[in-house]
Amino acid sequence: MALKRPREEERKEAETALAKEAGAFIVDDDVYIYSPCTLSRVNESRVNCRVQAVVPPQYLATAHAQRTVRLRQLWGTDVYTDDSDLLAVLVHLGFVGLHDEPPCKPLLVTLVVCARQALYPSTTRHGLCSRAFGADHLGVSYKVEHVVQYAGDPAELEPRLSAAAGSRRCLPSVSLLPPGYPPSSLHVCFNLSNEPMFKYSLPLIADRGFEPSEWTSTRLRTEVLFLESDSRRFQLSVDASAPAPGAQSAGGGGTPPPAYDCYTFAEVLDPQTLDAEATKKAGVPLPPRHMRVLHERLDWEEIAWGRASVRIRDAAEYSLSRLQWVPATDAKLN
């Protein structure tokens, strides 16, 4: 006779499967599965730490969301008490709409546990009024850092910015990567000129296939790659001063042309003033007056991409946090 597994073990296995479906990283069981008005992972020992919470899709249905709104189980604005209902908080912030069609996939919510606040103010957002509370709260607080829904590729959800935006239909799940890209966590952040830019990720640099037309090095013949750290912007482009591969040198003499493309890695000067419009007006790649060349006549093999940095000729390493591909206005084509 086979022994029956304990019910607690079955419940834990089901929760782990749901967390993996949502795209959570399972580390020491540190994932909370949402149930109304409980946040067991948010406590004083986790202040200033991140906690992952998974909201099952059945709780995102309109009927349940409306019941949560009627109860108004939330206290604060942006930073909420630890006994605030997570689903009510997501509605208040605009991540979940009352009239959205219920998705078929769970939500993965990253929370930051905060210390107790002196005041939890009340505001009305997206048709939901949060409650106010003072310093008498005995617990801790939390805020929502970001919300992701897995649909082939993880897509980060953005909150609606206004009550008017809350009345519009928001697609909660979307695949942001085109076919051929490896799946990754794709996030959009703001660059040094305060414009949207992709968060740096290796799949956005990697070759998209085995054909030469799908190589990143080939893509640089028609596009320029802009990279950013927290305080600097860089430009990687085909070296316009180098002759095209296979070109004949003048008079048949002199230095033979390179067998492959050469590249220039430069630092952009005053990136705060060079937004997309100013960059396009100046020309892409940027002319010498807008950049300082750090490395030139680079072979592709001399550029080593890391998880959060790029190493050039094994001599210099630059930390990276954002990237953007921009079409060249003077493309170097075969």
C-alpha cells in the first residue's frame, strides 16, 4: 500500500509550480503565494529586502477584484502597511484594472519591505480610495517595485499614470522580443537624457541566428549601438575611416585593407543634452565634436560582453546598465 503524501507537502509543491510558471526565482522557499489580506513574508526581519509575491490568475478576475476594492483593505499611498491587501494595492497603483479581462497567467510582483512610516496618507487613484493611518501602526510597510507577467517572454507591466488612464484597456501581457531572440527579462528604463532605453541584457547583444545577416557585427553596418552606465554614455559603431573588407588599396600598394570590419568605441560628451532628436540631428554615428574616442580599429573578437559590463582588448572594462540600437544615417553597407 503506497503511503499518501502529507497535504502540506502537496500544497507546497503546487505553490512552487505556480511560482515557476510566473517566472519567480525559487531561493530558500522565498516566494509568497498571494491570498487575500495576508503577506507572511513581509516582516521586520526583511526590512530593506526584496520579496517576490505571485498572484494566481483566479484572483485577477473582475469579480474578485471588485470585492477587494469594496473592502478597501489598504492603508497608505505608494508605501502601504504590511496588512494592506496586495491586490488592492495593485489596483490602487494602476497595475490591475477593474475592467480588464482576467489573464491566464499569474503575476510576479517584486516588493520592497520598508520600515514603519510616521504617516500613511490617503489618496484616491483609479477609482479606489486608500485609507489613512498614523504612527500607531505596529507592523512594517512595503512598496511595489515592479510587476511582471510571463507570456513566452517576461513583460514588465507599467502602472497607469492617471485616473483617466485607468479607464483605458491595458494589455497586461505582451511579448516584447521579436522572433529569434532568446527569452530574457526585458525592462525599459530611462537614460541620461531622461528618455526610454532598454535595460542592458546579453540577449539584446547576442547574435540572432547562425546566418551572417543575423550576426550582431553585421547589424552594426546599418545601426549604431549606444550603451550607458549610471553616469556615462558610449557609442559602438563601424570604423568609418577603415576601408571596407576586401577593398583594393589605392595604386595597389600601401597597407592592405582588413579582412573584417573594424569598430570604434567612444564616449559621448554631454549625454544629458543629446536626446533622440538632438542625436538624429547631429548624425549617427555621432561626429567627433560630440564624442571622445576611447578605442579604435577594434576587431570584433577584441570586444567581450559580460553580464553587466564590456571589456575592450582585455585592458579596459566599462560597466553597463542600458542600451539602445539606433539606425545609422550614413550606413556602411557591402
